[in-house]
Amino acid sequence: MKKYSILIFIVCLTTLILIQQKVIMPFVYKVIQSDLFLVDSKDQGGQLSITTPLTGIAFMHCNNYIKSKLGPDVSISFAEKPLNAWSLGNYQYVINAEFDITSPTESTITKKYVCRINYKNGSNDEGSLDFSNWSIEGLSGLDSI
């Protein structure tokens, strides 16, 4: 039995690889190609930076969120518009912008941030100014503050 153990191992490993290649992966590809994960939305994502009313509101909400995180001891001034804003589709946005921060102990420093934000009400724009209808999914650039 000991002399066949390597041969048995190679045969079993080859069998597992073939099952994955011929059975499991074709099934996974069919599921991916199906409409199972498709979200029908009027908001289409894209690779290019865009400017829409919702990206402007998302920019405003990201700025207000940053103000709330940094507290009242720090003076912050934001740019008028983001450097870039992308729609990921389905009312999810990535905002890339910068702000000037002045603290009592340091001089003014310009910081860049990236904010991923999601609008929960979909195509209903009526509640877009209310921050409770948005959720911050991620924020980077504030670590060194």
C-alpha cells in the first residue's frame, strides 16, 4: 500500500482538478452570465469621472461627514467641487476631493480623500438632501490627521 500512496495521491489530485475544470467552473460561469446578480437601475456606472446633481450632493455629504469626524477643534475648508466623482452604478458613488485643514498647533495642510457613498432611495431624488438616506461605505485619507 505504501508504494501506491503517491500514485493514489496523484490520481486523486488529477481527478479533483478535472472535476473543478469540467464541472464546477462551467457552472460558475453560467451563474455569472445569468441575470441572478443583475440589478436593474437607471443609474449606470462608468469608468469616466462625471458631474451630476447626485454626485454634487454626495460630495456635500462626504464633506459634512468629514467635518463631523474631525470635530470642532479643527478648521476645515473644502474645495468647491470634487477632483473626480465616479458612479459605480445603482446609486453608488466614489468621490475624490481635497480640503485644507488648520489646527491650532499646525499650519494649513491640504489633504486628499476618497469617499465611497451610497444613496439608498434609488431614483427617488426627493430625499437626497437628507443624510439619513445616504450611507458612507468607506473613507480614506484621514488616517494621518
